[in-house]
Amino acid sequence: MVQILLENKAQLGQLLLARGVVSQEQIDRALVEQREKGHRKLLGELLVEMGYCTDNQIAAALAEAYGVPYAQMSPKLCDPKAVEILPREFLEAHIVLPLFKVHDVLTVAVSEPTNVFLIDEIERISGCRVQVVCSTSKDIKATLQNYLPAANVFVIDDIIDDEGLEEFSLIENITQDISNLEEVAGQSPVVKLVNYLLYNAVRENASDIHIEPDDKKLRVRYRVDGKLYEKMRPPHQMHAAVVSRIKIMAELDIAQRRLPQDGGIHVLVEGRPIDLRVSVMPGNFGEKVVIRVIDPQKILYNLESLGFTYDNLIRFREVIQAPNGVVLVTGPTGSGKNTTLYAALSELNSDEVNICTVEDPVECNISGINQFQVNTSVGFAFSTALRSLLRQDPDIIMVGEIRDEATASIAVQAALTGHLVLSTLHTNDAPGAVTRLLDLGVAPYLLAASLRGVIAQRLVRRICSNCKTEYEPPASIRRMIDAQGGDVAKFYRGVGCKKCRNTGFSGRIAIHELFVPDDEIAEMINERINTKKLRAKALEKGMLPLYHDGIEKVKAGIVSIEEILRTTVNDNAGS
């Protein structure tokens, strides 16, 4: 029997009725039989037993409903070499029949086309993308006998690698721990699917989960080391149920489908808390969900771990030790700005100072620091929170982001009245922060007096240590590096392995550009000198650009030259 999500009293009967396979009278008889005799059998099983239809007819109906091909199995359809791609034990246990392989796509016959866990496992074992066709378990077993004459084929209900899943539990209202995941997951395939996606995202060090509907498909992607890759494709019909489950967990309105919603989920994975930031956005084909995964244990709390060069580390420490002023961290979204701020605050944290933060949202709780989250729905924006914070007798203030004129003005005023203010901006380079603040309406003389330092950064992917190999880059790259004084003796890259999912990369490290204004540069700021001239003066005074910081990590064999060029190509590398 084909046993998948649609197989229930109402939906399966409607499918078979619409195709003319059975009559309403036959469905009613089967339901009466099921009710009166207390059958635990599914409706489809009873219809077959009573002779009203066949397994093949049910499989064909369900295949059509889920938009997958149906095939009646025959040894002639099967390529013996394809069968050998998967282990015999796997074929026997899961009633799976590989049919043929074209390039990197493996076509597989299954009796449960909605079992995304099985499909994901086939892709993992085979290293191929999987295209499924639906057939009956009976036909698949019979065909398997031609290749596995001694096979003792059986079906298991839970086709999923459950290793570690018992360590995953939902925290209701932050404090309640649901420890019995197996019981909760067993109540619904949707519940189990969502838990599976969340658990594996943490296990694979994903920073984001994307759940994206299309007109005919549902795609789940993970962002790992800054790059998205496809994790699985659940049946499109599961989209509404998956989104509703996520909304329930994030305490969002499941009935609201026309407006964006944001929320949070708190989970325990392997005994440690994980925060999930949920964003739901309506689209042409339904709601798209993006979940940001925040693992406090992965946030680096010390500056030594962030990839600073020795000179930049010494200078940055001098900057954040200033008694007052503004210190900024700049870069695009996802460049690790908040991580740098948290590391700086951790270093400054002591019983002698009052450190307060205003964030949106609070990504990581740090003991000994007073952290506040903005709430724009009630008027508690950055500027409002910052005004209130100044009445809390702070020594050091961290503002999650300077977004508007009001926040910029208050931050500068706070710095001039004896506070050290740390914040972030979205600019391409460090000197560009000056222009950005001037554009927000900060007076040049106030900015010149208050700005202590700006650090621009990017995250670049580390070479996988398991498959790291020395190589020679193209001659054009070698000439460009030599022309700019790179002086790199050896180049390394990752060739790809199972450990890094054949990407050649594992983890990320930051490259930095530290801009520290002196009296001469402060005077240039006061005179509104443009960014290009500010940058030239900073480079003249020893500022190391992003590109050259990256080259140092290429020399150390940490990152590839291609990764540095990709990341800094538009950052005036040669300045």
C-alpha cells in the first residue's frame, strides 16, 4: 500500500472518486466497514481488500495529486548499474528502487513520494539529485527480487536519521522545555518535518533557513558560510501546513496571510539554547519564511578569535578603551558586525562600568550587560530608546544600528557628553562612514570631535582543512597580486570533500579595515572633504585596506585568493 499524507478518509476517497476509480457507494461501504468493525486499516487498504480498486490505481491517483510521475514497475525499466548506487540494506529496508541515472540526477521509484526524509537520505548517500516516481511497494518488492534474490524486504514507518533528534526540544514561552520530542513529532508529519529542518540547520551550522514556495514546488534552502544551497524539496501541498506550524511556534497569527510578520522561536538542541528569528512575507505563490539561526555558542566573545591582524587588534583595543566618543563597525548585511560589537563589549565588561545596549532584536544575552530591545509597534524605536537610556547613568552604550538622523544625532551628543558609543552602519568601507553620518545630518564639527574609529569588515570563507591543497592560480591573478606587492609564495584551495559538502570551504573568518582619525583627518572631516580624499589620507597614514588584510590570510593559507578577490572586487582593493 502507498501510505502518504493524503491517505485519509476524505481526501483519498475524493481523489479516487474524481478519477472514476470507485463510486460513492463503494466508499461509503468501506467507511461503514471501517467504523463497524473497528478496523485500524486505512481507507485505501480496505478498498483494495473489498475488491473495489487496486494498489496501482491508488498509487496513480496519489502520484497525480502530488505532481510526481507514476510507473508500474518492471525489470525492463531498471538499469542494473543504477541499483548498485545504493546499499543493498538500504534498498531492502526502505523499499526503494533506483531506475536510472542521467548526469547527476538519479531517478528512484518509491512508494512514499512525500517522505522527504527518505529522499534527503538517498541524496546524501548517492551524492546525486533525486527525481522520484511513484509506484506500489508490492511492485517495487517484486522488481527488487530480480536484483536481490535473497531480499527480505520490509517497510519501516520512520524513514529518517533520528540521531540527535531526541536532543531537540521546543521551549514554550522561553522557559518550558518539551523534552519528549519523539512523542510530539509522532503526532504529525508536519511537526516532525519542521523539527527536522531546525535541528539539521543547527547541526550543519546554517545561519538561515529559507522556505520558498513556487507555483509547482516547495524549496528549502540553508545558508552555510554565506552561500545558499538546496536542502530538500518537500511536496508543495505541505507548504501551508509547514508555514502554520512555524507561525504557531513563533506565536504569530496563523490566519494572517496578507501582511508580513516577525517573531521568534526558542529551542534546545543538544541541551543548549538556540534562538530562531522568524520572518514571514506574503508572495505570489504563498508565504515565504526565512528563519535566522542564532547559536550563542557560535558567537565569538573575544577579539582574538575574529581574525584581526596583530596591528589592527592593538589599534582597535586602543580605540574601544577611549573614555568617550563614537566607534563604528560597518559592512553589508551578514558581515559579522554584531559579533564584533559583542566581542568588544565582552572585553569592556566589568563591575566598574554600566554597559547598556539597544538592539533590534537582542541576538545574544551577555551577563553583566543591560540589554534592551526596540519595539517600533509601540513607538520604542532606536532614537526613543537611546534618549531613555541616557537617563540610566550609562558609561558605555551600544546601539544596534544608526538608521536615521535622530539616532545619529543622539549618539553623537551622547559621545560628546562623556559616553563611549558603539554602533553599526551600512557602508562599503571605513572612511565611507563619515559621509554617511554627514548625510544623516550630523554637523561636521560634532562628528570630527566625537569619531574615535571605524572598522569595516567582510566575512570570507575558510579553506576546508580536510581537503586543503596547494595549487598555482592563473597567471593573470599572479601578475595582479605581484603588481600590488602581494608577495604570496604559496596558494591553497579546497578541492572538495564530504566534510565540506564538496564546496572546498568550512567556516568563515573576517577581514578588516581600520580607520582611526587623527587631528589632520578630523580637520578634513570638519571641512567636509570627500570620501576619496579621506581614504587616500588614511591609507597614507597606514590604514590597511580590506584587500591587503585578505592577502595576509592568503599567505597564511587560511583563505583562497579567489575568495578574497570575490569579496573585495568593488572595494578599491588597490588603493
